[in-house]
Amino acid sequence: MSFISDEASLVGYCGLYCGACAIYQKAIKNRANQLLEVLNAYQLREIAQEAKEWDPKLAFYPQFEDVLQSLMKMFGECPNCQSGGGPPVCIIRDCCKENGFSTCAECDKMPCDKLEPQIQAYRGHLDMLRRIGEIGKDKWAKEMERKVKDGFSYIEVMTKKKR
């Protein structure tokens, strides 16, 4: 019986570390909730109702609140990839499961076309998978846990321009 650390359970099939994900960290839910709290404190719903003649777009303010509520619901709780979180349909997860891999790092066809969206979205994604292949999922997860504790998030990777 092999032991998998808690950190290693946060390594997704594609090699991303769920602990560094804004959705897993509930950042979207928390920020949307904070925004709603501020807007409610300033009674923006009432102000928007009165000001819609000045700016007709403000008539859509109630729908904006509904969208924020939907975002909080949709992106509020993610257990992690290995526990069924992430996209409901994931070709990478399906492929790894079909082939008995815990990550793409175990596949001799890596990188393949299935990884292309992650490679494009997450700068350094292939380097992450190669590192998992070098040191193993458990040690890599511990490295990532330390990075996350130091403030790392995939938001940094996704929002900075690629060089």
C-alpha cells in the first residue's frame, strides 16, 4: 500500500497543483462576496434604480448581482481534480484514468495535443510536468505547497504575458 500525502492529492492529472488555483482557494467566491457586501453597504441597488435614467445600463444592476451570485455558486467549492473537481468533462483526466496514470508526467507521449490548452494558459506548464517526472509527485507537491504558502497562485502565471 502506497502512501499519498495530502499535498500530492492536490496534484491534478494535468500536473497543475490545485492548491495554487484561485477556484480551489475560493478566491472568486470570496471576492465576489466582498464586492456584493460593499455594494450593499452603499445601497447601490437603490442608487442604480434611481440613476438608470442618467445611465440606462444601470437598469441591469439586479442582473449584475445575480451574475455575482452565480459566480460564487459556480466557483465556490472545488474539492480538487483527484476528487472530481475541475471541469466536469476533462479529456486529460479521462486519458490518465484510461492509462492508469496519476499525472501526464508518467506518459511517454507527453506533451500531447490534449495538454495544449494548459500549455497555452499556464506559463511553465511543461516544466512542471517534467519536474514531477524528475522528483515524483509527492516531492513536487511539497515544493508547490511551500510556494503557495509564500503567496504563489496560478493567477500570476495566467495574467502575465508570455515571453
